[in-house]
Amino acid sequence: MEVVIVPDAAAGGDIIAEAMAKLLHRKPDALLGVATGSTPLPVYQSLAARVRAGAVDVSRARVCQLDEYVGLPTGHPESYRSVVLREVVEPLGLSPEAFMGPDGAAEDVQAACDAYDAALAAAGGVDLQLLGIGTDGHIGFNEPCSSLASRTRIKTLTEQTRVDNARFFGGDIEAVPHHVITQGIGTILEARHLVLLATGEGKAEAVAATVEGPVAAVVPASALQLHPHATVIVDEAAASKL
Ligand code: GLP
């Protein structure tokens, strides 16, 4: 695992956008796995700026979702589908057909999860998966004690994650769904390159456990230690407990 300490979130965003640009130069139809949350926004902003400047061609790029809330009405502004369309697909000028994600509104949620795993495989697999990290060490929505071999499936959010994410729902924890679909840890580990970005002191403990702790289901992000090509990019605050 490679650990890169950067001065701030914008610098982290630039490094990752540069890695995505290089990948797209080498493989124009690369499948980029994107994450939600506030941390990755500088990546998308930096990549979109490069696209506007004509420095990177995303005309054949494809984007896929990491996770999704279950039960939000179609088109809800905080469904991760809406977030990825708003923060990534539209600013990059991609067509909605270049985007894939699990169906959080499906009647049969497990069938939707299985279909998504199959769709990722049929698409040739994820080339670069961008990850954030939860304060409890989760990646995607794989909460502590998720199996390190897990596939895409339904999970129940911990109270801590619902509290953390309430800010996206007007601060109302009751509005945060209890259930989610997430790529499993085993699914995530199949991506060719994993890039985790963490910023701010609130992530320092989770980052230390991820990088320096044992590989353990209680810290899902520690599974990155098992991957042959994992990069962890942290600002000084998130690195403060390393
Ligand atoms: C959610 C997402 C994760 C993300 C995490 C951290 O739980 N499912 O993919 O990493 O939030 O979000 P933030 O970057 O806003 O701290």
C-alpha cells in the first residue's frame, strides 16, 4: 500500500484527477468507480476542469457507483444515483448511458445486487475505484464486521453513519435511510487500482487503523492492505495519527 500525504484536500483531488486522466489516456473507455460523500468532490472538480481545458478526453469514459440508499424515491436528490449524476456525470459531460449503478428502488433488492455485480463483471471490471472512508473505517457502505470477501448486497447502516450522513438530509437523522446497497469488500478488491482519499482530523483514527492496524473486518478499509495496487491519499490532519 502506498500512502501519500498532501497539504490539503485540493492537492489530493489534483493527484487523483491526474491519475484518472493518465488512465483515460492509456485506456479511453476506462471504467471509473466513483464514491459519494464530501471528500471526493475536489477530485471531480479537478477532473472536470481538465476536461473543460481540453486536457483529457472523456468521450468514451464510463462511471460506476459504489453504493446506494435503499428505498429513496426515484430521483430523490440525495440518492447516490442523483448525486453521481449531479457531481460527476453532468460536470464531465458524460451521457447517462456511460453510467451504471445498482437499483436502490428494486422490489427484489438482492436480485438488484446480484445484477449489479454481474454488470460490473460484464463491463470488464472497474479500472480505478475511488474510495472515501467513514469515521468508523467503512468503505462504500461496508460497515464494521462486514466480511472481507463480501459481494454486493444489502446492509443496515450503523447509528454513527446515519448521524454522519444526516447533514445531507437537512440534519434530520430520521430522513436517512436505514438500509443500503453496497459493493462488497470482495467486489471492491477486484478493481485494478484502489485509491482512498481521506481529509480532516475526524478521519485520522480510521486512517491509522486502515494503514497500520491489522487486516480485520472490524475496520473494513484495512482490506486495502490485501490489494496489490492500493493508494491512500491523506491530508496532514487525516495523517495525524499515523
Ligand atoms: C458515505 C459513503 C462512503 C463515504 C463516506 C464518507 O458513508 N457511502 O462511500 O466514503 O460517506 O463521506 P465523507 O467523505 O462525506 O466523509
